[in-house]
Amino acid sequence: MKKFGIFMLLIASLLFAGCSSNKASNNVEKEKTEKKIPLTVSAAVSLTDALEEMKEIYEKDHSVDLTFNLGGSGTLAQQIQQGAPVDIFISANQEWMDTLEEDGLVKTSTRKNVTGNKIVLITSADSKIHYKSPDEISVADVDQIAIGNPESVPAGKYTKEILHNLNKWDELEKEKKLVMAKDVRQVLTYVETGNADIGFVYESDAVTSDKINILATVDESLHEPIIYPGAVLAKTKHEKEAKEFLTFLETEEAQNILEKYGFKK
């Protein structure tokens, strides 16, 4: 009986040790989860699909929790100027990044050119418009042309530049043919739903939709180069993690994802 008692005591000790070990292991896993660093990335809305795919890949190998604040670059820059808690800013043009840099709101040494894009002219899939170039646009053919608001949307600013260089902006504006959208995704929606006859969006937005046709890719000589710069915000509390994510965006893996969605550095 004495030996049996000792045996049972030994078994109990081993079970207790196993439970303690499992508990400790669970605590470690829980601690790892709890220690994930939150990173907020304010980025041009045209990057939506590419960033969402990167998020899943990146979070598997890094102890961060990525949150994307997506919109027109000008709107995002103004939010940052007003004190929005952001760790990384990715703009669809150099101008808004320049503005934040001049304001001392980004860490200049971290600034990188992440990727590039093209402007395309689109119409709905069932449209009878068959322009081969934006130079063919006529006020007699269209009622509404959707573009991003040039004041806050880089795609709209590029579009205004294109139409000016084609000597069409003044006439289209005078005839009230232009519909200003808050970002390129809204332009896409206007054209998809037939609320606009044609529109100007990034190639990366156009390839996400099967409800539109790309009529023409705009000649790049008609506008400034489309470059997406990224930088770490000066007031970030997670500079190391923010820098690491920006570095990841330059990797072959990230660049392949960007190319998949119509971007090219």
C-alpha cells in the first residue's frame, strides 16, 4: 500500500507539472499576442487591395497589428496636420509628402519611393463610347466626366494637368461636365454605375473592376511622374516597427504584390 501511495503521488506530481507547463506555454502565447505593436498606416486609397494582401503576409512574421486608414492623399495629409495618430504615411504624389516634410511632421531620413502608377481613361462595360485617347473627348459626346478633386486627390491633380495640356480643361469646366470625387475609388464607382460616362483613374484601380473598360492609357508626357512616397511620422511611438514595414515595401515580395494590382516602381 505504501508503494502504491508513493506511485500515485508521483503520478499526481507529473500531472501537476504537465498542467503547469501547459499553463506557462499558454501564458507565453498569450503574452506574445498581447505584445503585438499597433501600427497605423495612412495610405492612398488606390493601394487598398495590395496593402490588404500584404497585411496577412506581414503579420504572420512580425509582432505588429496593421491598421490602414485609406483615402485621398490630401485628406490624409490634412488629418496628420491636425494631429491624427499615424505611424506611416504613403501618398499618391510627392506634393503632399513634401508638405508634411516642410511642416516637420515626417522623418525625412525614412522617406522612400514605394511604387508608381499610370492614369487611364475608363468607361462602363456596356458603354458605346470608344475613345482611343483622351484627346478625343468631346463635350458633345458626354454628360459627366468623373475625376478626383484636384485639391485633395493626386489622381485628380494629374487629370487636371492632362486636360490642361490637351486644351480641354477650360471647356469641360465651363460646360459643367466635370464631377469631382473624394478619391479614385469613388470615380470608379461613378463610372461603374453609369453616373458618369467616363472617368480618369489609376491603372491599379481599373484592374480591380470587371464593370468597366479601359479606353486608353494616358501618355505619361502629359503629366508629372506618378510616384508614391512613404515615410515614418515624426511623432510615431513605434519608429523601429514603422521603419521595418517601409523596408518590407521595397522587398521583391511586396513589389510583386504591387505589380499584381497594377503598380510599378
